[in-house]
Amino acid sequence: RSSMNFIKKYQSLALILLVTYAISLPASIITIPSVVTWYVDIVKPNFNPPNWVFGPVWTTLYALMSVAVWNVWNDLKKIKVYYAKKIIFIYFVHLLVGASWSFVFFGMHQIGLAVFIIVAILSFIIILMKIYWPISKVSFYLMTPYLMWSSYALILNISIWKLN
């Protein structure tokens, strides 16, 4: 019985991870060809990281944010299932907004509009962190690298917009 509970508990983590990475897949498909064509030719600030950094960073951030929302889900699903589902919904909407950045920046080459999407993403991150804090401090702290990276991405995006 306890092994069944263990499997059931971690099935939800596997599902959250799967959906998180699946949502990012179309954005990757748009981004990758543009990185070696359009993105090569635009002016970037001197603090722009090398292209190889983005894949490992995003892979790690998606894992951290998935574990964060999963922790909250596990803490709430038995006592406040409606609230837990609402948080999961906000999390997945935030991922869709995040994925839209790649379509706008790399797909449509709308650098200025992409700035506003990052502001929206940062707003979602802050909202999620505020929700997580009273439920799971671990989840709150798991979101910190994502908040920091997205803040850096905002500065980078604004700089690229100004330079081009």
C-alpha cells in the first residue's frame, strides 16, 4: 500500500514535468532556427550570454518550477483541492505566457513587445511566489532562480530592443 501511495504521489510530479516541458517544446522549435539566423545578425549587449547557456538554464528552471508547484499541490490537494487546482491553473497559464515570448521575440522579431511579455512573466512569478510562501517555503525558494533569471532576461531584452 505504501509503495502505491509513493507511485501515486510521484505520478503527479511526472505529469507536471511532462506538461511543463511539452508547453516549452513549440517555443524551442521556433527559437532554435532563429538563433542561428536572425539572432546572429542583431546587436546584443556585451553581457549577453553565449547561446549554449540558455538550454541548460531553462531545463533547470523548468524542473525547479515544476517541483515548486508540485510541492504546493501535494500540500493542498487533500485539504483545499479547489485552491490547489486554481494554483495549478495559474501555473500553466504562466507557462503559456512564457512560451509566447519565444514566438514574439524569435518568431515575429518583435523585440519591444517581448519586453512586455517578460514583465507579464515576472508578474506571474511574483504572484506564484506570494501564493507559495504561506504554503511551502521550499516552493517559494525554488522559484528564486527563475525570478532572478527572468529579471536578467528583462534587462537583456530591453538592451537588445534599444540596440536594434
